[in-house]
Amino acid sequence: MTHFSLARSPDRENPIRPDGASARRWLLALLATVPLALVLGSVAGFTIGRFATAAPSYRDQRLAQISGDLRRVDGDYLLALGDSHVARWHARELCGLPLINAGLHGATTADADAFLARLSLPHPPRAIILTVGTNDTNRKRFREPPEAVIRFRHAFRALLRHVIGRSELVLVATLPRIEASQDAVFSTQAAADITASAEAACRKEATCRVADRFGDAIPRMDGLHLADYERAYREIAPAICGAIAGHLTEDLPPGQNVGAGRP
């Protein structure tokens, strides 16, 4: 007669357990993994945080700075808008009025238009001084000079329409002459045509004036930028101030002089 043992199998009663050496190896592996996970988590968190708190762009910084200047304006003021020919001008007053400089290094005409749209003006400036076009002549932006002129013409018309809508008077400073040494990068042919196009577009508008010969007598630092922007703007200041005074006279009731009631 066959007898069956009722005792449980040792494998079921006592599952395989690591011996002392195996347990120690398992514990050491765990201890080594935890710090690595913490390090990787910290790196990931730093990377995510870095992108989440990315430094503001140059244009965002300029927007914040200019917005602060605009908030401090009390009464009439002038707004200068454009590229580095404006950004390098450090005057804070012109024609007896506070001057807010909204110049952007490297800005094209379209860039200036987009930047103007982001500006919150407390009230319309007495005039907007516009100096744009140089960066539109950069050869990396077009194949042939006529293409640059066509693009500028469309962008300038849009910008002119927008500045006229936000100011009583627009003053366009002509494009400073680009020296032949820079022609490999900035097309002198495109610059000449762009200057003519800007002047023609401005003269068609009743509230737009041209301040020509801007920077003609000023030496160039690098064939492109003027060596003395303060002097350059002083030389066209009579044209700018005269246009502002003349426009103000048109706004006054008959018999009232420019400056009447002003300190």
C-alpha cells in the first residue's frame, strides 16, 4: 500500500531567499541607485526651471524700459522710433519737449512697426521722429536690390499709416548715407532707392515731414553708423522743431501765438 506524505513541499513552505551575501549586494545596489535618481531629478528640474524662467529678450527689455519712460511722461512729448540710428541717440529732450527714445538695434522697418504696436502710449505724442531703412538694405535679406526696395515700400507704407494714426505729426529723417566699404553687406543701391521711396511716401501725407540730409556731414565709425548722433540730430533739429511749431500753429485758434499759455 502506497502512503502519501501530507508534509508540504519545502519549496512552498520556504521560498528561495537570498543568502546574506546576496542581500548585501541588493542593498548596496539600492543605495547606489537612490542618489543617482536624486541627481537626475535635480538636473531635470533645473533644466525645466531654466526654460520656464528664460531671460527676457532684448526687445522685451527695451519694451519694459520704454514703457517705464512713457509712464513718467506728463504733458506733451516726442517719440523717436527706428533702428540703431535712433537707439544710439542719447538726448532726453528736443524742441523743448521730453524725448522718449524707442530705437531698436538691428530693427527693420517691419520690426519697428511691430514694436510700435506693442507700445502703450499714455496719449498721442506731439510728433513721432522716424529713422528706418538701414537694416532693410542688408544683403542677407534679399537676392537683388529691387527686392529690398519693394519689401521696404510695403513695410514703410504700413508703418507710416500706423504712426499717423498715433501722432499729430510724423517727421522722417532720411537714411544716413552708407559708405562704399559696407556695400558687400549693406547695398548702397538699395539704400538710395529706399531713401527716395520713404521721402515720396511721406510727402504724400498731410501730416508727414521730411528732415533730409541726416548725418551727411558726420564721419562714420564703421562705414554705417555715425560717429556723433547728438550732433547729427542737432543739425536737423531746426527742421524738426520748425515742423512741430508750424503744425502747432495750425491747431491754434486765430490770433493765438505758438507758446501762448506755455511757460
